[in-house]
Amino acid sequence: MLPRVALSPPQLLRSMALSPSRHAAPVLTERCFVAELAGSELVYFTCWSGSGPPAPGGSVRPRGFLPRPGRCYSFCIDAAQSLRERVRAARLHKQLQQKLSQAPFGAGCQVLPLLSYCPTDAAAAPEKGFLVQVAQAAPETERSLEELLRLHLPAPAHLCVYQEAEDGQLWRALWRLKGAAEGKERLGRARVVTAPRPDRHPAASHLLDGAVFCSREAARRVLEECMALIPEAKAVLDLVDKCPDLPKKGDFPVIVIEGLDATGKTTVTQSLKDSLNAILLRSPPSCVSQWRKTFDDEPTLIRRAFYALTNYIVASEIAKESTKSPVIIDRYFHSTAAYAIATEISGKVSDLPPLHHPVYCWPKDLLKPDLVILLTVSPEERIRRLQGRGAEKTREEAELEVNSFFRQKVEESYRRMENPSCQLVDASRSREEVFENVLHQIKKHFPS
Ligand SMILES: Nc1ncnc2c1ncn2[C@@H]1O[C@H](COP(=O)(O)OP(=O)(O)OP(=O)(O)O)[C@@H](O)[C@H]1O
Ligand SMILES: Nc1ccn([C@H]2C[C@H](O)[C@@H](COP(=O)(O)O)O2)c(=O)n1
């Protein structure tokens, strides 16, 4: 049996430094990586530092990974323990993502999401990073990348460089970046091999309270940590703190309309408001709309905590209004969860957490609606409607258009939500038919 050891990042560095290819005992490091290649294909890989044949499960060179005759680079941000460190690490990741989308990394570079995880310890937080594919080996790009890491990562920063050797094998060299004047030092070199595909996406076990918030308190704590960095966080918390803890629903029906962009939610909710003489609410509510852009520019942890908290503000409005009339809501918790899951889980629908996973559950402390209707339209019809509307595309809408896998993951996440689950209505039909079908669902649910 070949020795397998679980390594923390500093140990990993040491192991790579101590395990050159002539080392007698080959080590398949237990830190694995998953990168999302073009077309939302996930590639799982790890490193093999032995000179003999790689261990079982790690024998093949990962495919589509290295552009020929190019090079690849990767780096990850260290896992953080405290919430304060997690907020800082998340913001650093976002900042690096923005820098990597600008010159000199634009043309000729592909920046792909990378996750480093420990396959033998699901409780260990995965580390987020990037895999930068460069079509042609370009010393200037490499220098710019090193400069970026020296400037933004805690010293000493590390950079992995992937290259094909003459024997056709893929090798990863681990470099420690010293000061700009001193250059860099190679710590080790290992073969890159495929890693076994885990049963669950490595990000799945860390979605709860990292992207999908199960309680007001969990989301609250994140914005509290942000107060010194983002002044708007205090304003949001002040509003949330004015809301009662566990508001109760009134006697009138509370109906949520959910769906992807341009599926007809505004059209349907407006018609329902008129025909049922209902109050129309939306999540997020208008009282936070001036801060939405700020939070949309923040990383998942902060952005999704913001949306989670806005649902609690809406809940207190629902409690008040549902004592007087029916309430229709344009988006609520299911949207918050579905978009968060689809953003954090790279890959395709098959990579989503399985049915009945806790991320698909309603938070215990959030007022529940009586009925949730999910409007679904075919991708072609949705794009026709978006174009017909002629509105300026948000970044996310643009992404939805180009990334049908993302759209599929959002919709499938909606479908997996439980207690309350979504009642589906095909919204590709005419406005009148869609409205009739929605009314039919409502009558079925509230037989008078
Ligand atoms: N059944 C329908 N048939 C054809 N067009 C429709 C239908 N329902 C809505 N539309 C049109 O599609 C576009 C998007 O509809 P709407 O604004 O109601 O969607 P939405 O889900 O609220 O979108 P968003 O979430 O992006 O605000 C609008 O131009 C609307 O007039
Ligand atoms: N209750 C809500 C409402 C919206 N969001 C997020 C999900 C998407 O990122 C985006 C879509 O909103 P729209 O463009 O339709 O205004 O907002 C959420 O998380 N929770």
C-alpha cells in the first residue's frame, strides 16, 4: 500500500519540497483540485510526486487542462477560520477576479474558477482560487501574475506553474514568490494526474451559511463583520433589526411567484394583484434598492447574506399585509437559495447537491408563504422576451444567456426546493393562458 497522507497547506509545501522525483516513497498529496473548464466541464486533479507509476485513481493526465503550446498557472487563497477572516478572504478573491479580468490578462488568457479541497475531510473548508490558461507561453503575463500575487496575497505568495514535459506528461512546479527584486524559488515539482471524482461537489458541504443562509442570525453576523468595510451593511442591519423576530402570517393567502429573469413574473404578479385585489410585494423590497448594486459587487458570502436579510424585511411586510388582504410576492427565499447554489456549484446540473440536501430547505425562522408558483419558459422563448424588452442586460442576465448550464442549475434548484416546494406553470404560453393556469393553481390550493 502506498503511503497517503492528509496535508494542510503548509505541510503540502513542505511535502513538495521534500519529495522531489527521486524520493523513494511516492506521495499522492491528499489536497485535490477541481477546475471548471470551458463548457462547464469539471476537471478533478491532484499531484503525484513519486517517480513510479501513480497510485490507483490518479493515473491519467487530466484532459483539456493545458492549452497547447500554452501554459497554466494556479493559486488559491488560504482557507480562513474566523468569520472575519472569511469575509476578508472572500473580498480578496473577488478583487483578484476583477484584476484578472483586466489587462494584461484579457486577450490570450482564460481565467477559470478553481477549488482546492481535501477529499478525506469534507469538513475542511475548500479554498477558492484560479486556474489561468495562457495560449502562448508569455514571460510578461507570468511576470504580471507574480506581481499581482506579491501585491495582494499574504507573503510569501505561492504560484503553481503547469507545463508539458518532453515525455508528454503534465508537471506542476510550485514556486514561492520572494520580494520583487529577489525573484522566486522553486519548492517542488510533481506530476499532475486526475483525481477520483468525489460523490458530492466539494463546495456542497460548505454552502450552508456560506451562500445559503439558514437563519437571520447567520446572515446578520456576516453583515456585522462587514460594517467597517462596507458602510451600507449597517444601514441594512438597522432596517432588519426593526423587524420582529418571528412575524406571523395573517389569515389571507400569501402567494410567491418565482422564476428566472423574463419568465413573466412582473406580468403575472401585476395581473394577480388586480384580479385578487391583493397587495403586491417584492423581494428585495424597495427600501433596500439603493444598496443593491453595492452588494451585487461583493463576493457570494456577503452578497447572498444581503439578499437573505432582505427576505426577513419582506417577511415583516407580509405579516402586516396578510391581515388585511391577499399578498402576492415577486421572488422570495427560493430565488435567494437557487441563485446562490447555482453560482457556487461549478459545472452542470448533475453537479448540484442531491435532492433533499439541507440547502433546499426553508429557513426555520422565515415566514412561510402558502403557495409558491414557479414560472418556467423554454430558453429560446426567454431570450426572445429579453430581446423584445430591449432592456440593458445586467451582468447576470448576460451570463444567463451565454451560460445555459447556469440557467439550468438555477431552475433545477428551484425544482428541488422543499416545504414549501414550487408548483410549476408553463409560462411559454400566451399571457392569458399563463394567467389562467396560475389562477387554476391558486384555486386548487385554496378551494373555497
Ligand atoms: N406570456 C407571455 N408571452 C409573451 N411575452 C410575455 C409573456 N409574459 C411576459 N412577456 C413579456 O416578456 C418580457 C418579460 O416579462 P416580465 O417583465 O413580466 O418578466 P420577469 O420575470 O418579471 O422579468 P425580470 O425578473 O427580469 O424582471 C416582457 O417584455 C413581457 O411583456
Ligand atoms: N429574493 C431575492 C431576489 C433576488 N435575488 C437575486 C438573485 C439574482 O442574483 C438576482 C435576480 O434579481 P432580478 O434581476 O430579478 O431583480 O437577485 C435573491 O437572491 N433573492
